[in-house]
Amino acid sequence: MVNWLLPKPEGLYCVPSDFFIDPHKAVDRAVITHGHSDHAYPGHRHVLATAETLAIMTARLGSQSGAAKQALAYGEKIQLGAVSLWLVPAGHVLGSAQIVLEYQGQRIVVSGDYKRRRDPTCLEFEPVTCDIFVTEATFALPVFTHGPDTVEIAKLLSSLSMFSDRTHQVGVYSLGKCQRLIMLLREAGYTKPIWLH
């Protein structure tokens, strides 16, 4: 039973070190897994994350991105009170991290979102041995099956070739998915301009 990492209205709370992970409300101390707006909320006093996530938060939230910010490199271990903490790549978007916590012989990994497939825009997901793994599971149901991205890119390129006089619109989330799509198109040899809205 875990009595030191608890859900609270603000988010997941680390009791012995008095910080929140990806809190949904402004708090004194926050550790952020990545820059998507459902994880990186405005108004925190102290923010710890990768340098890339802090840069994304600054670009998206401006002066509300955190009064004091601390960048932590992947694998760099720090002590927050009695808890050891380090970040490991999550493979989700640029700067995304799994937060590894060790306290009294127990290891908990909090991933936020993660992706196990290769993504040319960020470091690959690294499995971490742990006692408890906390994650989101947006597409975990068996009904969700996603084919290889190379097949999807080939379909798009085929359509572009067949209907070269038509505009092709692809709806993607602006942070992470858009950059991944552009990189996959470039890797597949598409060199024409890509217009973003």
C-alpha cells in the first residue's frame, strides 16, 4: 500500500517532499511530465521539468509558466527531502519525461503520457523497473489499434500524387503530433512546402 503518493484535488501529491506531479491547479511546487496543456498548467510558484518542457511552457504560458523554474536533465538524480527523483524519456513529445520517485525502498514511476513507438521528434520511451507505474491510458482499450505510421504516411503521399491539384488537410494536435507528421513526411521523401494553420 502506498501512503506517500496520493491523489488530491490539485493532482498527484508526494507527501514526504511536498510537491505535486502535473497538478491541475496552481501550487507551490510542481513537477511536470511534459508541455501539453492537460499536464502543464499555469501559475505554479516552483516548476521542475526538462529544459525542453520548461521552454514549451514559457512559449505557451508566458509569465504564468512558473515563478521559479528548475531544469533537470534525463538521468540526473536529485533529492527532494527524503525522496530521490530523476527523469527518464517518455517518448511522447519533445521534453516528455517519466518521473521516477524512490522513497523508503519503494520505486514509483509516473509517466504522464508516453509512446513506445519511434518518434523522430523526441527521445524514445525507456522502460524503468518499478513497484508501481502510474500512467494515462487514453488509447489502452483493445478497440484502439493503430497501424504503422509509415503505412499512414504512404497513404497520404499516394493521395497527394493522385490528387495533386487538390488541397490535403490533415488535422493534428499543434504540439508534438504536428511536428511528428512533418518529420515523417520528410523522412518519406516529401520535400514540398507544408502549410500550417
